[in-house]
Amino acid sequence: MTVLNTDAAVFERRRHFKFYTVLIILFVSLGTCSYGTSASIISTTLGQPSFFVAMGLNDSNMASLTGAMNSLYYAGGVFGAICHGLIADRYGRKWDIFVGSTFVLVSQALITGSVNPAMFIVFRFFAGWGGFQLVAAVPMWIAEIVPPAHRGMLSDIAPIMINVGYTLTGYVGVGFYFFDSKDAWRGPMALTMIPPLILCCGIYWIPESPRYLLLKDRYEEAWAIIARLHSDPRDPHNEFAKREYYQMQRQIKFDASLSTGYKEIFTRPSYRKRAFISIILMVCVMSSGVLTIQNYGVSLYAKLGYDNLQTLLFQTGYTATALCFSIIAMTYVDRVKRNYLIGVGFTGCGIAVILETALTANFLNSDNKAGLGAAVFAFFLYVVFFELCLDGPEFFYHSEIWPTHMRAKGYTLCVAFYSGINIVWLQAAPTAFANIGWKYYIFFILFSALGAFCAFFIFPDTLHKPLEEVAAIFGDHDLVIVYQKELDSAHIALETIEEIIPGMGPKQVDDVSSEKEGPRAAVIEDVGTQA
């Protein structure tokens, strides 16, 4: 009898993904790049004199209208999050991505052609709808197709592409600043249509999430994708892929028998804890000041006394710094406990904002070049900590803590709060900075402290955990059908595993959906043949 006796730790150390996997992740991450360009373009747009003339902005209406231009994007994001939850489970992860990218593409085209503030604001709403649908869909798709040992590194590609979007719009904005035309602001806006256009054209050839396919009983398609994406030349019999498919199929088959409504999130204690973690993480990340600094960076630098060109250059330098350090984060994200990484990130961001608060309070209206330069440095210090520790986990950590049958709904919840809290901060920011100035930063310090406390003392570590085993971390041991370690330590017969693999075994494993009592015992009895 052939047995699976390769040590699981050896499998985990191997690279069970191909260059093809990286390529398709990069391509699908054009979705998060689309979010990055559509969200951040407002920052450099607010530094374009031609925009203020075209929109008729002046001292009397500037604060309210620029606040609306920012906050309505995030109001649309709430609807995008809800739309994600409806489409991802019903029609698939790919359709979810396609719909989101279509929203961004069409909206950015109409924003580019806007003739007044009302038109601009309305289509900023729909751009936010699509952008946040992509922010939810893309990281979830990535987490569902990559192997556990490299999930953090490969998932980090999504936020890196957000930073690519930020950086591109920043430098394009600087370039168009020197273009002497009343429509100079429209050029950068039009270029934001390129990433979603490419994604819409190519999404057909991208593989669907195998976990979604298993939810829909499309076993042959799921196995074909897993075998292709998770093979390794040092594993000629595809043992790792077979073990992974076995675990996915058994777990998801059982999960499909469970209730999947939003009501379950609030009635089952372990789901409530997941919801609490998702909400707290997103609220604290967004309340640490990241998007206020990003979207109003040009305005904040101007308040420090720098001219239009200098503020645009600072903004592009800020986004380029973010991009560089987000790439560096890929080198260690799968070596550090998730909760420790998040906790250190909040602590560092909080320290940077404390420094910014003190410097702004003392040097805002002065000619002290050293003090003003240090205030700019504090913004850059903030983004370094944010990218090294928070930008990746803020997206993929949610995918890790939610089970497959509830993952889309869990993401809907966290992205809705992501959008909602930013409506508050971004709508209030222009008025707050005008009236209370540096005191507005105090809120960011408090939320950073809250995030650090929760990360260190409440958030669980999900490092290298298969998605099918995370339920045990939340006390749902009875809902974990089979562990990867069991497949290894029990020396499961390879023929037993291959029985459920399309084209290899004589049958599909019997449905475990009715085995609500002791499901794991039934599975161990089924596969527990010792060598």
C-alpha cells in the first residue's frame, strides 16, 4: 500500500507555487491597483490649480466640497462591500472582480469628463463602489489559491499594487502640474482607467478560486487548479497538492451543511469574535490616520508652509516610500507571528503620529526649517511602519480568520467598516484641520494605542495555518474535519486520499454534511489506516 509519509514540516518549507502563480496574482492585483489609482488621484488633483478653476472652488466652499469628494468615494465603498458579499458566493470570485473593475472603469471615465462638482462627486461614489469591491475580492481570491506557508508573502502583492497605483498617480500628477491647460487635471484622471480596463479584458483566462468551486461541487475544476498551482518539481507525485485537496474537499463539504447567513455572525460566539477582530482591525488601521495623511497630504504639506510644487513632490515621495517598504515587507511577513506584526505596526504608527502632533503644535506657523522638515519626516516615518507591519495584514488577515463558507460575508463586514470609518475621518478632516489643527491627530494616537493592545492581547496568530484549520483557533475544534498534520502523522494511505480526487479514485467520499455529531471522529475512522 502506498502511504503519504513525507513529513509535513518538509512540505511547508518547500515552495509549492510556480512563477505562473505569481503572474496571475500580479494580474488580478491590477484590481487593487485600480483601487489605489482611483482613491489616491484625488490627492494630486487637489494640488492642481486647473481643477480648482474648473470646479469653481473657492474659500467659501472648498472645505465642504473637497470633503464630499473624498468621503463620497468611501460611502460608495460601503455599497461595494455589500455587493461583494452578494456576488462572491453566488457567482464566483472572478465575477466579483470583473464587476468591481467595471464600476471603476466606467466611473473614472465619467469623472474625467465631469463639468461641475456635483457630477464629479456622484461618480466618485460609484468609483468607490467598484474600488472597495475590488479591495474585498482580490485579497480573498489570492488567499484562497495560495499555499499556507507563503500566503502572507503572496497576499502582500495586493497591497503592493495599491501602492503602485498611489505612486503612479502621484508622479503623473506632478508631470501634469507643468502642463499649462485648463484641463490639466483630467489627464491623470483618465490614466486611472488603464488598470481596470486591462483587468476586465483578461479576467476570463484567470483561474477561479478552488475553494469556491468546491463549495459549488465542481470537483474536477477545483482539482485541476490546485494541481497546476501547487505542484513542485521535488514532489513528483503531487502529494502536497493531493493532501491539500483532500483537506479542502472534506472541510468545505462539511462547511456547506452549516448555516451561512449574516445572522450566524452574531449568534455563534466564535463568529462574533471573528467579527470583532475584523471590525477592530479595520477601524483602528483606518483611524490611525493613514488615509487622512494620504488623501490630504498635499493640503497638510501646504499648511506647513510649502508651495504647490513642493507639496506634490512630497506626496509622490511619500507614496514611493510606501511602495518600497511594502516590497521589503514581503521578505519577512511569513516569518513573524501575525498578531505581533500588527501590534508592532500600530505601536510604530502611534509613535510617528505623536511626533507629528508635537512638531505641528510647535512649528506650524513658524519659519523654523528644521522643525517643519521634522514634521514632514514624521509623516514618512508613519508610512514606513505602516507598510512594514500593517498594509499586508490589514487585508489578508481577514481571509485567514473566516471559514470558506463565511469568508465573503466576513470580508463584507470588515470592508464596510473600512469604508464607513473613512467617511467620518475624511469628511471631517478639512473642517477639523481648519478649526482644531494639530489636535485632530490625537484621535489617531488613541486608535493606534487601541489597535496595538488588541493585536498583542486579543488577536490570534494564523501564521502558516491552512484556512481549513483556523476554526480550531477560535474554539471550533468540532468544525475542523481533518488536519494536515493528521494526514501526515497517521500515514494515511495515498489510495485513500486519491479516492476523492477526480480521475484517480473510484468514488467521491460520502457526504459528511449530516455528520453534525462528531464529524472529525467519522473522518479519522474513514482515513485512519496505519501503514
